[in-house]
Amino acid sequence: MKSKAAVSINKLVKEYESSGNVTRAINGVSLVISFGEFLMVTGRNGSGKSTLMHLMALLDDPTSGEIIINGQRASDLKEKEKFRLRLKELGYIFQEYALIQELTAIENVMLPAMMLTSHKNAKKKAEALLKKVNLENKMNRLPTQLSGGEQQRVAVARSLINDPKIIFADEPTANLDSFASKDVLEIFKKLNREDGITIVMVTHEPEELAYATRVINLRDGKLNEK
């Protein structure tokens, strides 16, 4: 039976050690995110927002505590199994777009799918996704030939290429102007409400919270739910 929880974390702790000093970035956070939620994570700079998201997204390992993704306990998975879980069930969008500069928009979108399907199928799907984010006329442009908002929409399309159940977005609008930010958020809203994709997004912009179905706030690595 499939889990009702997209993500479940229990007493999560993340510590960093430097020059003999230990900093606790995440301090005993427990949280359940249901499938179909659009969760936004807020907090001041240094509150642990991005650290928490990276832990939930299996991009980093906790010092202690438990992470369960769609019923799969992260600590029970081998690295190869974690890699496939990230590839097939999770999508990622970052503040800096993370596009490969030498590849065109469509090639960037295709890249994650090339590990799972043929070039022909990956290209067909990438074309459909770029149309979905209104970039059908810019598929063959390099990132340097696109605006910041367009690059982020390419990143959104790339995150969808393997039909993820959950998308993690780390301050995806931080480098965008208000118009481009709204474009990206409207795409997220549609993906969440029409396609049922669970979205976990880190933001520091109060006006963006209206798009969420739930908001949590971090302060000094601890959770405060709004």
C-alpha cells in the first residue's frame, strides 16, 4: 500500500563541525508532508531553510533522525537506491538554475531522462514540457541566450522530465524580477492543483506565501508552523 505521506521526518538533526566548534543547523525537526501539498518553508537567513530542504530531498545526510520518502526509509537505502529514488520520484529546482551552459534548453531538459529512456522519447517529452512552460520557441537556445525567468522555466521543465511525485525548489525566484517570479509561481500552482504534484519550496518573500497550501517557519533550526 502506498504511503499517504510524501515526506515524513522525525527528530531530524544536522550538525556541522569547524575548527572544533559544532553548529546545529537543524535541531530536532519533525514534520509530515502529505501528497498534494504545496508547502512553503520560510525563515530568516541562517534559520536552516535550505539545509532542511536538502535533507528532505536526500541531497544531504542528517546527523541523526529519520527521513521517509513515499514510504521508503532513507537510512535503509544504499547509495545506488537513493540515486534512483532521486532520479525517478523527485524533481529539483535551484536558485541558480543549475543549467549546463554548453547545452541548449531542450538538451538541458532531456538530460535526466537519458538515464531512463531513449533519446527519441526524451526529446519528445522535453518538447512537450518546454511548451508547457511557454518556451516552445526557444528550445534550441543556450542558457546565455535566455533571460533569468526563462532559464528558471527551463529548470522547471527539467525537474518534470521523469514524472516526479515531489518537487523541491530552493528559493527558485530569488534571482528573478517580480514578473518572472509570478510566471514561475503560476506554473507551480498549476502543477500542484491540476497535476497533483507535491511541492516543497523555500522562500523569503512574504507575498509568495499565498500560493502555498501550508507554510512552516524555521527559527534557529527549529520548527514553527504558521
